[in-house]
Amino acid sequence: MRKLILIPALVALTTSPALAAEGPFFSLKNSDFVVLISFLIFVGILFYFKVPALVNGLLDKRAAMIKAELEEARALREQAQTLLASYERKQKEVQEQAERIIAQARDEATAVAAQAKEDLKKSIARRIASAEDQIASAEAAAIKEVRDRAVVIAIGAARDVIAKQMTAADAGKMIDDGIAIVDAKLH
């Protein structure tokens, strides 16, 4: 720092405007000399009170503060990047979980639909079987009723035919034969 201050002072002494003044240079009447002496006294006072060291200390503190701020900014940036990566990873996990849930819901819906179709087919088959049983039962009942009716009609017609063709002697003989058959089967 001292070199930086001494060099301008030496340059100021050796410059041509200082030598261009009228009269002797080392006189109090020469304004350039007075300014040079004032400047040197001022620089001396600055060195006496250690102003360059104070300025250097302040600049060093400022540099250290800027360096600390840069380090803090780097650390904050790294934390932000870590946090961003964490959130991106969590977002991926949530997205994958949502896709799994949707796929599982689709599978369950497909299974439920298939089960519903199967249950519907079974229900329809039971109803068809029940209806066929009812139809067969009704058909059997109708056939039985028709046969019973036919038997009643046939018996009635046979009675009428027999009654018209049979005489009293034939009727008596048939009764005796019937009694004999019953007697033989019962004993």
C-alpha cells in the first residue's frame, strides 16, 4: 500500500508542470511547492493515524463478508437443489402410486363386471330352469287332467254302451264274476 502512495508522489515531483513554474521551485511563494508539501503532510498524517491499515482492514472485512455471503448463497443453492430433487422424487412416487391405484381400480372394476356377468348368467339359468320346471309340471298336470278326463269320459261312454247292450241276466252274471274275482284275491 505504501508503494502505491509513494509512486504518485515521486511522479508528482518529477513531472514537467512542477518544473515549469517561474522562479525557484523550493520556495513558499511557488504554489506547486506548497501544494506538494501539503499533499505530503496529508499523506504523512494518513500514515501516522494508520488509515491505510484501517482501510485495508475494512476492505478485508468487506471481502470476508462478501465471501461469507457467497458461501451462504452456495449453501442455500445446494439446499434448494436438494429440496427440489426431493420434491421431484416425491412427485414421481406420488405419480407412480396414482397410476398403481388407477390400474388396481381398473382391474377391480373389470373383475366386478365379470363377476356381475357371471352372476347374471347363473341367475338367468336358474330362472330358465325354474320356468322349464314349471312348464313341465304344468304340462304333466294338463296331460294328467286330460287323461283323467278321458278316462271319465271313456267310463261314461262304456257305461252307456254297456247299459244299452246289456241285459239283466248279463248284468247279474258280471256281478257274480266280479264277486268271485274279489273273493279269490282277498282270500
